[in-house]
Amino acid sequence: MDLSCIPELVKIERESFSKPWTYEGFAAELNNDTAWFYEAVYDGTTAGYMGIYIICGEGYVANVAVLPEYRRKGIAGRLIENAINICKKEKAEFLSLEVRVSNLAAISLYKKYGFKKLGERKNFYSAPTENAYIMTLDLTEDNK
């Protein structure tokens, strides 16, 4: 990704999250050596994106978002598969994320890819206030 992608990502953020990232936030990540941000293009349109961080052999999901009109087309799954492949290539031991406890569709998707609930963060989200599940995919067996 480069700076030209950011306006589309900001649009996706605004349609997906109550506290969206800003242009400046995305721009800063483009210079972060631990960040991997990539977009999903569907029929020539930026339909979604995902950002992960890999630090000291640990993978963390920053965000996954798909425009509402492109959901249920397998885009989020492809983004997750890509993140898993990047983490394996970079020899990360796990990939972890937080998800709203009410986001049953996302929880189901993460479980499909082998993520397990390992904890809960109280009042992690705001607007509205809500707990988050910590879900983690163990990658150690695949990295040996």
C-alpha cells in the first residue's frame, strides 16, 4: 500500500467502526517496520483491508474491515488467510486479536480459521462500551 490507498481505507473505516482511524493514522503506519497493511480489491474497488503487526515473533491484528456491500463474499476470509501466511513466513508463534463480544459473525469467522478465545478485556471498546474477546491462533506447530 501507499498513500494513494488511504482515502479508500478511511472510507471503509468510517462505514465499519464507531471510532475510525484517520488519514494521518494510516499514513504513520506506512512507515512502521512492524506493520503490514494491505487492501482487498474486488471488481476494481477497494472493498476491504487488514492491518497486522509482527513484533518479536508475535502477530497482532490491528483491524479487519470490509465495506458492507462486499460482506459475505469471502473477502474477510482471504484477508485473514493472507495475514496467517505473512505471520508464518515471518515465523510468528501466534496471531492474536480483539473482537467485540457481540460481533458473532466475526467470532464465527475467526473460529473457522482456528482462532480460540483465550480471554476477555472488560470495557475494551467504546461507542458503545463493550467487552472484547481475545482470540488467538497458535502458529507454532506450522512453524517447526
